[in-house]
Amino acid sequence: MTTPEQRLIRGKVRAYKSSVNVQDIVSSHEFTVTFRSVDADLNYWLAYDIFSKHYLDVINLYINPFMITAVDIWRDAIYRIKFFEIIAISLGENNFDYSQQKTNAKEFTLTFKFNFIDIEFLLNQSKVLEVATLPQIIQRI
């Protein structure tokens, strides 16, 4: 972020906050979702269908808003990120090789660009204070 500066008497430089919108400063406005290719690459073809229909749609400029919710080990929501005015930018490649599917999991990516983001924190105070009841995840040797 560049800050505007003012030069005062005797060479003193004073910096000020920029007048740019905060949503244009703190984010690159781009995110990538990585998918694991499953069920004979069905989710790749669904993503391809969404991607191609988005670009062929001349009435709607953007994909409908969607959200990502982060959950804790009890599946209680911690926070929710909502993306608005989304544009699909790129769909990663998928190699249709049967031998490759057997040896390791295949993945592909879908990259989006968005104009607006809204973050909502959902933890209530009682869930934050329940630290003593956490299960032992790492076993001691």
C-alpha cells in the first residue's frame, strides 16, 4: 500500500493514510479452490460445466455469491467468508490417465476473482472458554 506524503518546512516528511477503499488494499481479490478428482472425474466435469456456462451467460455478469465456513473439531462454525460478484478465471488441467489415478490422488484447481468480501465471526463466548474440555489429539510418547 502506498501512502500519500506531505513535505513540511525544513524537509520533514509526513505520511497519511490512503483514501483507497479498505477492500481494495487488504486482499488480492483472487482465490483458488483445489479439488480432489473423484468418481471418474465427475467433479471436474461439473466444474467445467459451471466455468463454461459462466462465460457463455451474457445476462448475468457474475457467479452467484457463495460462502466458505470454517469449523472447529466439534463442527461448530468459527467464521464465515462471503464472496460477492465472483468471476471464474481459470480451470486447472486434468490428466485422464487411468494409471495415474491408481497411484496417487489427482487434484485440479479452479481460480476465482471477486469484487467484495464479507467476514463474519461466529464463535460465541462459551465456546472460546471451553479449552479444558479439548480432546488429546497428539499422543505423548
